[in-house]
Amino acid sequence: MRGLKKRKQVSAALFSFMLGDYEDRRRYEAARKAVMDPEKEEEFINEWQDGHSSLNDIGTYAHALGKKLAERKETTTKKQ
């Protein structure tokens, strides 16, 4: 269970990545809270990240990695 908890924490941290300064963060969070439809929220996030080259688009990469971690099932290994 410990690995699952850490994976969820890392996933949440990765989903918090966005490009911008302090004021941009405030506006970004306010806009995300105002969006009620999960598909529209994802569209908003993608639009926010749009326009950055693949070399500096850390937000899109972080969100994709966060999604993979969130969807990954817990694997167990037995100690011998």
C-alpha cells in the first residue's frame, strides 16, 4: 500500500505542473475550478500548454507521466 500512496502523491504533483509565473498560477487554478466538465478541463489544460516547443513543454510531459502513474495498478512482490 505504501507504493500506491507515494505513486498517487507523485502523480498529483506532476498534474500541478504548468507554465507561467505566480499570477498565471492564480488565473490557471481559478479557471480550472470554474470548469465543471472533465473533458473541457482537459481541453483547457491542453490549450494552456499549447504553443511551447517539445524542448520546453514540461507541463504536457509531466501531465502525461502523472496520468500513467495514476492509472498504473498496484503490483506486489513477495519477500522471500
